[in-house]
Amino acid sequence: MITADARPRPRGFWADARFILGVVLIIGSIAGVAAVVAAARQTAPAYSAVHTIVAGQAVTLDDLALVDVSLGLTADAYLAPGALEPDTVARRTIDEGELVPVAALGPAAAALTTTVVVVVDDHVPAVVDVGTAVDVWAAPPSKDGGFAKPRVLAADAAVRSVSRSDRVMGGAATAIEVVIARADVVAVLGALADGARLSVIPATVR
């Protein structure tokens, strides 16, 4: 009579290797999750804007506040202590309280914008405030003493300051400092010199 061997067969090498590999993967996954959680809990100092900074405006430490934030792997994308270079300007509008991205800053020498003050006799909407994108329109004087058809002098200009007063340059008007492209400077200054009637309209309204 032949009896079967009841002893269990020894496990093969590949079975043990798969078990060990599985343990290693589990340990690695746990370690990775722990590292991510630890990094998320760590904070680092970075600068935020204490007020709205418009494109073309010079940026100094007076415009910034140091805050501790958790940025993780994106920390290098934001302005850190000691990283603000002299003669730095904003390349775009940075809202009040916003963390300052490094990409939103640049050297003043490379700036493609400048500021100019326009005095508007027409009513300026209340929504026009610091940081608002506006279009600057001009209606040149006509020969009959009126004004010709208006045209856009500068599109998508950023408002840097607004001075609403009943007495600006001898009459009821609003003085608005706007950031415009350097390419539009000649047209704007020419309209001012020619006595054109200027209007400022939010850029979302055409």
C-alpha cells in the first residue's frame, strides 16, 4: 500500500521574495505618507502684500508683511525674506493679502509700463478703484467747439490711485493715476496736450 507524504512542500524562493517585496512596499508607502504629512505641517516665512500693488509699481519692504505659511514644495515660488532685490517692480497686480509670487516681480529696467495721471470730467463709476483694470478713452476737440468721436488711448490700464474731488484743476473732476504700456504714453500725453475730453471706463465694459 502506497501512502502520500503528508509533509508540506517547502515554499519556493519566489514566494518568499514576493512577500518581502510586499513588506518593503508597504513600509515605503507609510514612510512617504508620513513625510508628506510632516512637510504639510511645516511652515516657512514668506511675504504677502499689505495693500494692492499694481503692475509697474515699485515694490519695497514697506509694501510687504512677513507671514508664516505652509507652502510645501511650492515654497520657492513665493518671495522669501532676503530675496527682494533693489529696484523691483510688480509685473502684474498683486491683491492685498496675497502671497507675493516671485514671477510677479521683475527689475525696473525691464518694465514695459509706466504711470500717468489723467483728469476725467465725466462721472467715474464707484467700482473704479486701486487695482481696477480700465480703458482710457479720449474725444479730441472738434472745429465746431465740441468733441469728435472718442477712441481708446490705452486698454486694460491698471488704476494706481483715485482722487475724487469737487475741486481738481479748477473744476469738478477726478484725478486717476493709471499704469499704462510705455507704447501708449505718446498717445495719452498728446491727448492731454490737445485738450481732449478723457473718460475712464472699467475694462469689462465695452
